[in-house]
Amino acid sequence: MQHATRPASLPRLLAALTLAGLAPLGGAAEIATDPGDYAALPPGLQLGILYYQHAERDAYHAAGSRLPGPFSLSTDIGLARFVHYARLGDYVIDPQFIIPFGKVALKTPFGPLKPVNATGVGDPLVGGTLWVVNRPEQKQWLGLTAFVSLPVGAYDGARGPVNVGENRWKGIFQAGYVTALGKDVMLDLLAETAVYGDNDDFLGLRKEQRASYGVQTHLRYMLSAASSVALSYYHDFGGATSLNGADQRDRMNNGRWQLGFATFVTPSLQLMAQAGKAGKTENGARESSRLNLRVVKVY
């Protein structure tokens, strides 16, 4: 099959800069979990969750090297999430939906793009987890998760990578294991893969993306029954893109760290704050700082 030539004005790796559902720009987990997310709650409980995520990116990397010139991109993303715990035969499940919204701001010229902002509601996600291991007495859980991202969010093809929506379908799959390490320490281990439909209007080009893969881990210390501190690490691989068939050579091999604190201020209201930054960035926008806030109401 004959492939079109990549436009000379479009810099290498531009396609990797798209907002990916809950994922930060420049390559990270499609659904970045928080410590304790894979510990199942009793059927009948419901969660209403609000997130605020601010991130700054100060450099763009290609093949492990920083591209010359200034680069500045910030995101302010909110998420509204509803989770319902139920029983399906012998298993606990949590059907849920997530609606992202917010602002993406490119503050410096980048390739053919001038500084530009995008705001609006992103692509909603629908899915849930089924727990195949649910042993709360032993503090041990194993869950399997599937989500689909629906391409109905705000999107302008002329802005290309600077959008809140993605103009394509996505399937996101995770497996998460949680276990106690002694009395006060919890360990979460997760694996993720995502598959992507095509975006037929990315700066007037067709954007395709191969499957991406990731691992996430959380080490949590319980200060009390209501409060904890946690260290988290996320690392992502794959996800190379092409534009009109031209390989962008932008395969991810990127990681980031987060440190967080969570506490129940009442028996049914939890607050969480996390701060972090990028570690290794092989390709994509390097995250110089991140602040995540979360409020959970248990019904």
C-alpha cells in the first residue's frame, strides 16, 4: 500500500500531543488510577467523585532528546465520575461513567500551530470492573476492567493536538491487584492496554495509533483507619502514531512519579491531594509539575 508523504511543516511526533481521555498530554496512562481504586466496596454502595488535575509541560522530547526552542503547554482538567457497586452472580462489579471537561492551553508556537486554547467537555467513558478475587478480610483483590471512550466531546480538527475531545473511539483495559504487606502497608499493581480508532480530521490528516501499554503501582502506608500517604509510579509504552500513513516514530517509553495524601474527613467524605512530575520522557511533552485533587462522596 502506498503511503502519503508527511507534510514538511508538521514536526515529528506532533500526533502524540492529543488529550487522551483521563491521560495527560504527551503520553501517560489512559486511565491513571489512584491508590486503593482496585479495593472493591460492598454491593449497594455508590460513589460520586470530582477530580481537578492541573499539569504544566515545559519541553518536548523526541527519541529521548529535548527539541530546541521554548515549549509550554498546560492543562486544567475536571472529571465527574459516578460509580455503582453491585453483585453479578458470585462477583462484585462497579458499572460507572466518567465525563471529562476543562481547558488545554498551548502557550508557545509548535510546528504549524500558534498559541491556542481549547475548552469544553471531553469524550465520556463508560465501563467498569469485575473482581475475580475479593477477599476483604485478607485485604486482597484482583479486578478486570474495560472502558470505551465515546467520540462525542468538543473537537476542532484545525487545532489538531490541542483539543479536549479526540474525534475517535478508544477501548481501555486494565487488570489490578491489591494486597496487604503487613499491617499498615498496601501495594497496588496494575497493567493497562488501550486500542484506538482512527481520527479522520487531525489537522486535515488521518491519524492512526497502535496499541499502547502501561504499568501502574501504588505503595500506600496507612497512618490510621481514615488516612494514608502513598507513592505512585506510572510507566507507558507503545502507542506509536502515523499521519496519512507516515510513521511519526513516536513510540512512548515515558514515566512519572506522584506523592499523595488521602483522608476521610467524615465517614462518607474523602479528600485526596497528589503532586508529581515526569521521570523518563522518551517521546512527547515532558511534564514538569502536576497537582491532582479528588473529592469522593460515598452514598
